[in-house]
Amino acid sequence: FLSSGTPGVGKTTLGKELASRAGMTYINVGDMAKEGELYEGFDEEYDCPILDEDRVIDELEDKMSEGGVIVDYHGCDFFPERWFHIVFVLRTENSFLYDRLESRGYKGKKLQDNIQCEIFQTLYEEAVLSYREEIVHQLPSNTPEDLERNLDQITQWIEQWMKDNN
């Protein structure tokens, strides 16, 4: 499945913990791109590399066909629809998100644009436009209690999916 959302909403924390609980493979697309240098340039305005989406797809194709994979990335519109049975978009209130991003060294335009991205539900709308609406779910991700609730909810979903599909 796909874990999506604005940077700082808790995708990595959720994905790693879920992978260990459910015995799934966790893939952080940002880390994978860094390791494999899967870039097609550099964005001076945001001070970050530009992802080479085609190379990322090629790199992931075999792993995705095996199944049991949690993919973690903020964007989602370039992944093939067939890869995901469910998409979770994590949502965080601005006050929490601002502090998390600031502590990561985000500032200026990069900080403001990511906060606006969350305010305008940009990544949720991208997910709804990219996948069947019924497989896209928003989850609150503000507190440790939210994290626990999300882990329990997704674990139950995985167990049910395994029963229904095996």
C-alpha cells in the first residue's frame, strides 16, 4: 500500500513501525532515490533534487509485483494504479506540522509551501484523482495516540485483506 502526505506528517514513523508489525517490506522512495541517485536535476528554489519518476518506477517494479510492500512518498500521481490496494494520506494540523518542519531545517518558501500544501489538502486531492476514491483514506497524524490508532486500524485492514485474498 501507499503512505502519502505532506513532509512531516509521520509517514516514515508509521511505515517503519507497520512494516515490523505486519512483516511487510518498507520502502522510503526519497531514501531509495538518494541511494540510487534517481534524479534528473536540482531545484534551486526548494534546494532539493528533482526525482526521476521513470527510474523510480523501473527500480520498484519487481518489488511491487511480489506484494507486501509499504511505499512511503509525499507525491503519488506517477505510481501505477495497479500497485496499490489501499492509499493512506496522513493529515497533520498546522501547528504540529510547522514545528516538525522547522525542526528539520525547513524555512522560508519551502516551509510556507508545505504548510499551504497541507491546508489545501493538495496531496489528498492528488491521491483521489490518481486512484479509485474508495481506496483512498485520510488519517489524522498529530499525536502519539493518533499513531497508535492508525497502526491498529491499518493492521486490522491488512489482516482482513490477507483473509479475503489468500
